[in-house]
Amino acid sequence: MKARNIGIEGIKPPEKTCLDPKCCWHGTVPVRGNIIKGVVVSDKAQKTVVVEKNYLHYLPKYERYERRHSRISAYNPECIDAKKGDMVTIAECRPLSKTKSFVVVEVVSEGKVVK
């Protein structure tokens, strides 16, 4: 089964194929909205990864930035299969479950990513 075009430039489809209906490449889930890069901090749940996004928040009182992070649950299709420590790109989609509204689109770099 050939991967379909999801409409995001610069992202290559995975080599593996899957029969997952919730996969954005081989299923019917359209992607739209935010595209986020982050590090996978947990892959314990079935077909789910927790991606941590680091960012800076400006404090006007002190005229400085502070480091913050947010954790986002994302659907992990069988064809991509991201592991803990991987740098991934996730894209927003329709709600797939109570906590998942993102799907992993690609693995940018594998292995342990140092924060």
C-alpha cells in the first residue's frame, strides 16, 4: 500500500507500510493545524508516545526568559514506531481519544537526544 500525500512539505513518508486506520500516511486521518518537533519521553502506552516540547517564556518584570516544557500525547502508528529518546515531528489531527489529538508524522533523529 502506497503512502498518501498528507500535505506537509519536507516530510518524507515512512518506508514501512501498515493497515492502521488511524495512521496519517496509510489510513484516513487528515492532519491540520500545528506541527511540533519534540523529544519522545515515554513510549510505554500502546500505540501512544508522550512528546515533550521545550520553549522559552518571557517574564516582563525581570526582563528575562524562563525555560518551560509541555507534554503532548500523540498517536504512534506501526509504520513509524518512534521510541523513547527519538526526536519526532507531530501534527495536529482530529481527536483520536480522550488525550490524543496529535499523530507522529516522522522520526527526525533516532537514539538518545540530550536536552
